[in-house]
Amino acid sequence: MNAWHRHRSSPRSRTPADIAGRKHQRPNLQDNCSKAILRDQTTGIMADYSGIAQQFTQFYYTTFDENRSNLAALYRDHSMLTFESASVQGTSAIVQKLVDLPFEKVKHQVQTLDAQPSSGEGGIIVMVTGALMVDEEERPMNYTQVFQLLPDGAGSYFVFNDMFKLIYG
């Protein structure tokens, strides 16, 4: 149940636009992330969606902060990421976008997390707000991120939709 990436850049102060737009070389993809089992394997009944959202969020941001390329296991070829109004679709394009972000060190600090069931098929929508610390930056940047999680038919969930936006001001 617990199973649910870094680049070099100069240590100058970054604006949110810098974070969203600059490109860097991608490290080797290492997809060694195992699936999270979020359904009771005996009954098939969905566990508490709020608990699933909390487990997913903790796993996602810990993995993002340590090695973004390991997030590949959470996406599928029909998944979509919209990052600062730029959309990409498919596992490889999403991972490429995430690993190309222009920072080496990152730390997400989740401030709020809300979840709701999103469909009769067991989907979950998760909305997160928080603060983002990158590299040697002293001021955190606020962000919001929304995920739509869908069951994969094998007892786990995958990210169908992922929308990230820095909050300016």
C-alpha cells in the first residue's frame, strides 16, 4: 500500500515562469516504481477515497521530490498532464515534461488535500494546494494540482488527468 526525478541549473532566483518553461537534459528513465494496491484484493470494494487520496499524494510528492522519472508507473498512454497551460499526453511525454523541469532539488509541502469520488467506476478526483521549494530558493512558490485517478482493472489506480498551476501573487 505504500508504493504509490533531478537536473542541474544555476542557483539564481527563479520566477514561476522559469520553473515552467526552461528545458534540461533528461536522466535515464528508471521505472522501478511498484503499483499501489488500493482496493481490497478479496472483495474488490474501493477503500475510503479520502485515504486513497492521502496515500497517493504522499507517494506522488515523495517520488517527485526524489526521482521524477519513477512517476512513469502512475501514468498510462492515454493520461494527460497540463502543466502551466501546456498539455502533453502519454506516459513518455509526461515523464519527459516532468524530468525536464529546470531544477535539481525540489520539496513539495502539501497544505490542503481534498478528494471526491469522480465516477460510478471508482474514480477519485484529488485537489492539492501547497508550497514548492526549489534548489536554493529561499521563498516558496504556491501551487495547486488536481489529479483524476481511475482504477486500472488490476486492483490499482493510475493518473488519468493531472493539472498543475503555480499561484502568482
